[in-house]
Amino acid sequence: MVTFPFETIAVSRYSYSRELMNEIIFLVEDDVEGGYNARALGEAIFTQGETLEELRANIRDAVDCHFEAEHKPKVIRLHMVSEEVLAA
């Protein structure tokens, strides 16, 4: 069995090392009831906000709570996903 000193996580086209994490990526979607939902890729972090400003503040707070200072990512990237429905 081969072991590695760190875990590499691949999500979609993104991959990163937990030890050398320079950024964390959040998938941001419109909430059905209004506002926004954000889910971190590769980490168990989920938060919500009524406005984009509130969501950004909640994401920063969630990242601060989830990581110890020495392991905290330097960059938080938001991947905005929107859905549009067109009448046929």
C-alpha cells in the first residue's frame, strides 16, 4: 500500500493539496427561496446569504472558523452558477 504525505482532492477541473492550499473554491448558486447558497469544493463548508455582500461576509467567516490560521487558504474563489430558463 502506498501512502502520501498529503491528500490530493480533484473536483471537476480543480485539484489542490490540503497541506499546500493557497485557495479554496466555493460553488455559489441562487437559492430557490431567494438569496444565495455557497458550498466549498473539497471541504465540508456550506453557508448562505440574502445578498452577495452578506454571502461574501458569511463565506469569509465560515473559512475563518473552518481552518486554523496556519492552514487557512490565501484566496477564496467564488464560482457563480446561474440557471436561466427560456420558453421554447
